[in-house]
Amino acid sequence: MTISDDDKVILDGPAIEAEGLADWRVLLGVLHARFETGGFNAGVTLVQAIGAAADEMDHHPDVDLSYPRVDVRLSSHDVGGVTRRDVVLARAISEMASRLGATPAPSGTSALELALDTHDPAEIAPFWAAVLGYDLAGADEGTDLVDPFGRGPTIWFQRCEEHPAPHQRWHLDLRVPPEVVEERIAAARAAGGALVRDAEAPRFWVLADAQGNQVCLTTWQGRTHA
């Protein structure tokens, strides 16, 4: 597939809506679709068809296969948004799903963001990128931290007035392989964070960014159930 300049233009919400992609919803700059397949083998067949079409177009979506559905996410990573390439592939995927008897379920799609109030995003964004293993870009403007593997929720920073270290009503628990814990802790501390408590290690370690917001790194070790 030859990519033209038009294929690299990011489409806004109204432009995507005008394309009439009934099976798809645009969420946080990504096209999302869910197809109910009714069975695992039917889902495998649909995923194989999507893979063949994606290879032919040289444009590849993120696909999750489970029983009894297939979830698909489409965006153009080289420009950071939805382009004409995504629209063309979305139509092709919808046609394949219809031929294979899969039922579109766009109301089942969603995209989770976590917002953290802060008076200074630049002070704490590197910590959260380091401890979560996320990509850091533009956080000083209050924009997103993004999971490079497309699995975790987006983190964004909402500006507020300066306040003392918060008494959190919620925090993040991040389960990681045991062998990566020391590297994550070192990266988080180098990014301005602190190790708050390790008395319960290797079950979990408590870390905090420079403004006192806490996160736990957890592993299966020291637990009855993994």
C-alpha cells in the first residue's frame, strides 16, 4: 500500500463521524470496535481474516481475542491519530465480520483514563512514566502518558492549586514480574520519587512521587495465590 500525504492527515471527530462507520467508535484518538463471535474458533477465524487484510494494506490494528468476542483498535501510530488508512481498514474489517456472522457491539467499547491533580505536571510525570514503564511525551503541558504496549489506561495530569501531600482515597497497584522490581524502583527514584516502605516485600513496595502520590509495585511472591 502506497501512503500518500492525505493518508497522514489526522481526522477529527466530525470527519470520522461523517464516514458512517456504524460498527466503530472513536475514543481518545483511536477507533474501537467489538464483534461478538459466539465462540472461540469463530473469533480465531475473524482474527486471521483481519491479519490477512492488515498485511495486504501494510497497516496493522491492535486485536484482542477472547471468548466470545474480538476487540479491535485502529490508529496511525506514525502520526498519533485516526487517518484515512484507519477508515479504509475499519470498513474492510466490518465487511469481514459481517460475512463471518459476527455481531458488532459498539456500545461495549470504552477507553479508560486516570487523571492525577497536580500543580506541576513536569515535576511528577517522569516518576509515573518510570514506575509504570510508560512513554513520556509532553507531560509538562498536561498531556498524556501512554502505555507503549496499548494495554494500560492513559495517565494525564490536571492542573490544580498547590496542596500538601494528599491523603489518597485510591492508589495504583501495579503487578510486575519479580525480576523487574529493582529496575523499576531505581528508575522511579531517579525520576524524583521515593521508596516509602518495603517491609512487606516481596509482596509489595510502596513508592511516592515528589508530591506524595503513592503507588504499589506488587509481585506474586510471598502470597498464597499468584
